[in-house]
Amino acid sequence: MSRRRAPRPASAALRAALAGAAPKTRLAAVQAAWSETVGERVAAAAEPVSERDGAVVVECSDPVWAEELDLMQEQLIERLRERLGERAPQSLRFRVKDL
């Protein structure tokens, strides 16, 4: 008689499917890790929007956020390195979102 295995949570299967379907670019990796890496408050005010030559551009809701995050750039890059390894950006550039 075979034993039935307990069902696995669907969230694990969904995460695996999303990881397999996600683009394998530096920008996609940063976007996927951004909220958990920087926290919900920062993520609500700033989001990674483009990447070129290892630099990720982050659009901020206002100039105060752009300045504050620019001052925190080294800390943010270090957190992203811990999470993403070689896919972490070499630098971050912050700009104010056009309204």
C-alpha cells in the first residue's frame, strides 16, 4: 500500500514558476528583490526602472527621497549584493519621477 504525501503549499510552486519565468536580467533581479531588500516604506517611494552598464536607475516620488536614497546608496548596494550576489548592481542612480 502506498502512502500519500501531504500536499505542499501552492505558494512554493508559484514562486518556483515565477522564478523560472522571470527575465534573467540585472534589472529584473533588482526589481524582484527590491521591496524585501529596502523595506516597504522605501519601496512605496522608489522603484528600479532601468539598467545600463551595471548601474540601476531608481525613480523616486520626490526630490527628498532621491537625495536620502543617494546618501544611503552604499548600504543599499551592500544589501542587494547579499541577496543577489553577482546580479547586484554596481551602482544606483536616483531620479525624481516625472509627473
